[in-house]
Amino acid sequence: MGPSHILRPIPSGRLSQTLRILATSLLLAIVLSIVTVALLKTDRPLLAETNEITAVHSAFGIEYSVPNGPRNLVAEAPGRIWYTGTDSDGIGFLEVTSPPGDPNVRYRTEFYGLAKGSQVYDLVYSDGFVWFTLRGMRSLGKIDVVTREITLYPLLTVGAAPTGIDTDNIGRLWIAQSNGRVSRFDPTTETFTEFPLAQGLIGRPYVEDLVYQNDRNIWFTMPDANTVVVYNSITDRFFNVPTGEFAPTNIQLDAEGRPWVTAYGSDRVGRYTPTTVSTWIWFNTPSTESGPTGLLVFDEPAGVRQVWVSESKRGRAGRIQIYNSFEVSNRETLGLASPAGTPWGIIRSQDKHIWIADTSRNVLYEVAEPYIQRVYAASIFKD
């Protein structure tokens, strides 16, 4: 008996059957590769666009009707706004087409529908691309603002359900997840790195929003755990910063690099102050039972700090003006529309205009300086 590894001829019947199996397998592999590429790279998927529309002037500014329930938004440039349609599974674009100062404000919109259930959630603009999270598809997406080509990148682990997103100082993306992890994505190598949370935080693993300060301070909110966490990527350590308030939601940094947070369940907005005894300083929102979500913090030239919040339960925007770090000089609300909607994302574009997304009314609001057309008496009070 010869060696077992000697190759013997295959009978003709078995040969044809083998060839058919190989051909079928090859065809299946080709089809799968085509499907994979189609899923990961899409050129103008399900585009819906409008001709020029005339915006509506209101008491507070300008109102733009847009399709598909905008949630979060980002400015590519003045008058060029991108937004997510979480419930409508897509990403939208608004461009103001009339020249600055024209009383007849005109604009156009585009909306790129993605897979059903994709739940496009948050977004950020960087170097010619808008990057966005797809909570329902466990994916990160990008759209080229020139070609409109869309590319999707699946995250590493099941249950990721990505939400908040930010860029770091070298263009990498940091992504909040719902499964006890945050991710970093390198656009150059197109690879993800996951960072599991410390064991004590995994019991309530949902992460809502994230902001990058530096490699030692990546901040994110965990509403179900009523806490804020900061991650040091140099030492690979997480630090828990309990808020003492309910459902911290959005997080932003002020000009001094200090985190501010909206507490959706407590109707408050707070600033983290690690040098103080209390750790946090909290301010009541202008309205009671407001459900604050979106957050915007910036300083006026005179040194007064403006803190804006989206009061999602009241259909309003709230503004608090603060000086000397904690003294409130003014607290007021801006009634956006009637009937009241559900404002969420709020940003300040490069021309210092404030934009607010209203999810239930399908509207973007634009408010220009001086923002609120009233003069206030100097009344100072503290929370």
C-alpha cells in the first residue's frame, strides 16, 4: 500500500459534481463581496432634495422647515448646516442660498436616507467630511461634503449602538457606545480600537454624549448611572465623577476647558469644578420641568458667560448669563414656536449664529446676535 498523501484521479462523475460545487462557492463569494461593498460605500443613497424655499421670520429669528425630524446638528460653514434624522434613518443638509442681509431668506435642503432602523444619531464635521453615528446599525458613517459619497464602518462589538461623537487633535474619531465601551477610529488606517469601561460602571453601560479635551481627558455622560466619566487614554484609566443629579445628557467644554452638563432628569445645568468642595456647581434651567438636552457654552467679549440649553419638555431654548464664575445676572427662555415642539441639538456656527434643531416640529431655528431683542435691568441672584 502506497503513501496516503498520493493524489489519485477523481472519477468523471465526481469531478463534474466537484466543479459545480466550486463554481457555486465562487459565485456566492463574488455576490457577498459585492453586497459588502454596497453596504460600506454608497453614492447618493435615497436622495430627497427641495428647490429653494422661503424661510419664515419670527420674533426670535428665522425658522426653516426641514424634512425628517432633526435631532443633532453641526455647521460645515455659515449657512451650511448638517443634521441627523434619528427617527427617519438619514442625514440632512440645509444651505442658505440668499446673500447675507437679504430680508427674503431662501434656502434648500437635501436628505440622504439610509437603511431602515439605522437611527442616525450624532455628527461632527472635520476636514471635508461629516462623520455620524448610526445607533441602530452599530456603525460609524461619513459623507464627503463635495461628492456626497457615503461610507459606513461597522463597529467591533455587538450592542455598541453608538451615540455621541467627537474628533481629537489629530483627526481621530471618539465614539460613545451603549455596551460599556468607548471607541476610537483612525481614518487613515480605517481601524477601530475599543476601550472597555471599568467594571463598576458596566452595570449601567449606556453612554449618551462625549467630548474630547485632550488625550488625558475624554469626557462622556452616562445618564442611567447619573454620572460623568473621564477617560485617560495615556494611562488607560477611567475616573467616575458622580453628578448628584439625574440623567446627565449633553456635555460641552467652556473656554477654560471645564465640562458643563445638562441634567435631563433634574432640570439643571452644571459645571465641573474639581478645585471646589462641592465638585459641581449647578444652576436651575430657566423653566421648571424643562428636560434640558442640548447645551451650548461660550463667553461674550465683556466676560459674561452664556449658557444655552434646549428645554425639550417645554419646547423652548433657555439662556443663563453668568459672571464671576457662578453669579447669575440673567435667566430667560426663548419661546421657539407654538404649539411647542421638542428642541434637542443646539450649536453656534462660525458667524456666531445659534442654530437649534426641533425634532417634533421638523424645524431648524437660527438666532443671530444680539440673540434676544430686549434690554434687561441689572438684577443679580444666585441659585
